[in-house]
Amino acid sequence: MRAAVFVLAVEVLQNLAFLANASNLVRYLLNHMNLSPARSSVDVTNFMGTAFLLALLGGFLSDAFFTSYLIYLMSAGVEFLGLIMLTYQACSARLKPAPCHESNRSLCEKVHGGKAAMLFIGLYLVAFGVGGINGSLPALGAEQFDENTPKGRKQRSTFFNYFVFCLSFGGLIAVTLVLWVEDTVGWQWGFGISAIAIFLSIVIFCGGSFLYCCKVPKGSPLATMFKVLLAATLNVSTSETTQNHVMTNTTQSPYPLIPTRIQEQSTKMEEPETRTPTLSNNLAFLNRAVVNKTANKSLVCSVQEVEDVKIMLQILPIFACTVILNCCLAQLSTFSVHQASTMNTKLGSFNVPPASLPIFPITFMMIMAPIYDHIIIPFARRWTKSETGISHLKRVGIGLCFSILAMAVAALVEIRRKKVSVQNGSGHGPLPISFLWLAFQYLFLGSADLFILAGLMEFSFTEAPVKMRSLATSFSWASLAFGYYVSSMIVSLVNSVTGLGKRHHPWLSGENFNQYHLDRFYWLMCGLSVLNFVNYLFWANRYKYKDMSGNK
């Protein structure tokens, strides 16, 4: 746990650096780079989606060629370089377009040429850095615990819960203090704070170097998956029995990945993946990779490799079922801000910026993470008599239920807001309804995020083969990226379908936000979430845990 504490401290600083800019970036592009609202929204969506999707690259490189330790250092260095470029550009008037004072923004000079190149190179260096960090840091922290003992597995579960807590804590600082600095003092200070945070995270991370255990990379996990799938497709039938082939292959070494710091002691402990492997009946068509006659010498597979690929293929549908949740997350982070901008955002004499609405789910996640780990889980362990208390898949299922409630509550709140809008007529200024009504949907969404993000990370790290753990853990971030991309597609599709015919008006368009049929859209997302949950139940009930620590 001493080594993991360094990782948790680093996560606070790195998420602070990322969200400090991502949560408010659309305003920077709109007000300082003179881009249109539509172009600004698209650029921010692409930036966020790219940053999360590149976690797959970070996880792949950690498993295949480098350790998670080295991937973090390289990624943090790349992000720091990108933030330095953005800070320098924000400080220099000659590196930005002329300020826009025209009432018609189309007449303003938009960022272009070398200035645009510097802007987007800086942004995507940050995206590459964030992707590498997300793909390596959670797995590195989890590698510090001995999974061969109940105590080590329980401590690893605690680590994932507090990883989400630290991620939320960094986000809380970002959407309050740093956002205020950007809006009132200047964006050069916002980018500067982020650069300082990343630099400090590198220093803290290096301070724990003498404590870290790092697995040794053993080649590309994607190459293994491709080889097994190709062998299962091309290998021809033979009279050789499955049992005979299993006995032949069990003498091969099944890729033991031993932490470098305890390599000398590894012979005293039996790692889960060094035990004699046997072919399972799950995804039986893959057994042909070892049972049938090999079509080519390069396609020779071991039983362990086949079983590893089976596990990864069973994990993928679980992650696919979380994309709709992240679509809901993306929509609430955009339309809810528009809702808040039409409502009364005053708390006493203080006017809350609509962009600070994420403070609700972030704060709730920070409160719930320790409660879940220190109260709910110990009680569940005594009640269920199982090590996990609440199994990983049940935890994800609970989170999906919360996402359904979040969309239903969001629809009901929008109905109430529209009713107040109709009663208020064409009155100017904010509607006489408090923005705190939106807090309810954010609380349910925060609960869903807590259960699913931490649950998915622990599930993927625990269940994935040792040589593929960083890649599997990064699926959580890739799901978030696909959620952002798919959400844009859903909005476009809804507007296209609902706008068919001369008498019909698209649900999500109009000069006045009060003309939107946002309540219908939220009910649609609630329905899709219900269907997604049913689909999740199908895959979760078919999944077989690879050990007894994750009993359903």
C-alpha cells in the first residue's frame, strides 16, 4: 500500500491537469480562438474522445514492450510538453487571433495557419499524454498487491475505490479553483497550473520508484489474440484427442510475468497463470487452435494462450454494455449545462457558473467511495460470506441501474423546467426555478460512475491474463471515448428522424433552448439504458469467473 499511495497522489494531480482545461476548453476556443460554437464543441469532443481512446495504446505498450512505470514517465513528459506549448500561446498575443469585438462572430478572425497548428499540436500532445497515463497508471497501482493472499486482494480492491476517489478529488479542484482562475485571471494561468501539476506528479511518482513492483512485458497481447483466432480458423481437423494435446502443451511455460523486485522469491509462490492449464468448454471453437492439426508452424499455440484469448473475448461484451452509460454521461455534461444557463444559479449572493455543475457528481463520488469501501463492502462480506462482498459484475449492474434512474430523473426535471418556462412566458432573465433541481440527476449519475468505473477496473485487472492486464484495464477509458462518439451520433440521428416532414420540428434544435424537446430525448435515453441493462444481464450471466474470488 505504501507504493500505491504514490500512484494515488499522482492521479489527483494528473486528473486536475486534464479536467482543468477539458471542462472549460470550449469557452477558450470560442472566446480566445474565435471559433464558432459548433466548431468549438466538435473540437472539444474530438479532443476528449481521443484522450480516452488512446488509453488503449498506453495499455498495449505497457503490456507488450515497456513497463507501466516507463509508459507513465513518457506520457507525463509528453503531456507536460503540450501544456507548456498551450501556456506559451495563451501568454502571447501574437500567437492568438485578434480579439473579437464584433456582434457578428462570423466577421472575426479565426485561429488559422501556424497559430492553429500550435494550438492543436499542444492539445493533442496533452491527449496522447493523458491516454498513456490512463492506460498505465491504474494497472501499475494494482500490481503492487499480492493477489495470492486474501489480504492482498482486499487491499487491491481498496486501491481501485480510492483511485476513483483521487480522480474525483483532482476533478473537484479543477472545476472549482482552476476554472475560476481561467475565467477571472486568465487562461495562461489555467494552463500554467496544469503544467505545474503534471511536473509535480512526475516528481512524486519518481519518489516512489524504489517501492514499485513492475511486471516484465512479454510481447504483444494483440499478436497472441490474432494468432489464436487465425489458428482456430485455419487449422484442419485431426484424429488427435483433446486430452492428448493438452498433455503435450502443459509442459510449455505459460508466460509467467513476475514482478522484478520479487523475482528471486517467485519460485516459492504458485502464480495463478503458472498452474497447469486445461482447455475449457467456453468458446469451444477456439480449441481448434491446439486440438486440430497446425496449418502453419507460425500458428502453433499453447493451451494457456487459447485460454487467455477466451478470457479477453468474454470480457469485451461486458465493456461494450457500458458505452450507453457513457453516452448518458456525455449528454448530461452538455445539455444539463444549457439547462442550468436558463435557471436561477444563485446560492445566496454567489452566482454558480453552469460549467461548475460537475461538482455535484464529483463531490458525491468522493463521499461514497470511502463509505463503500469501509462500510458497505465489510457488511456485504459478512452477509454473502464471499471475499468480494459484492461481485464485480453485480457492482457494474448496480451502476447501470443508477444510470437508468439518472435519465428518468433528468426527464422529470426537464418537464418541470419546461412547465415553469411556459408559465413565465417570454420573461427575460433566468427562470424562477433553482438549478439545484439538476443535482438529483447528477447524484444518480455520480453513483453510476462510482460503481461502474471502479468495478470495471478491478474486474478487468483481476480477470484478464497477467500479460494483458494493462490493456484490459484501459478498456474502461475506451468505453468512455466510444460514449462521447456515439452520443454525437445519437443526437444527429434523433434530429434527423424527428425532423422528417414539414410539420415536425427536430427535438434538439431551435433558436430558443426552451423549444427543445429534451424531456423526450431523456426518456429515449432511459429506454435505451433499460435495453442495454437487459443485454448486460445476458452477458454477465454467461460469464464464468476464472477463480473463486469473484463469485457471482
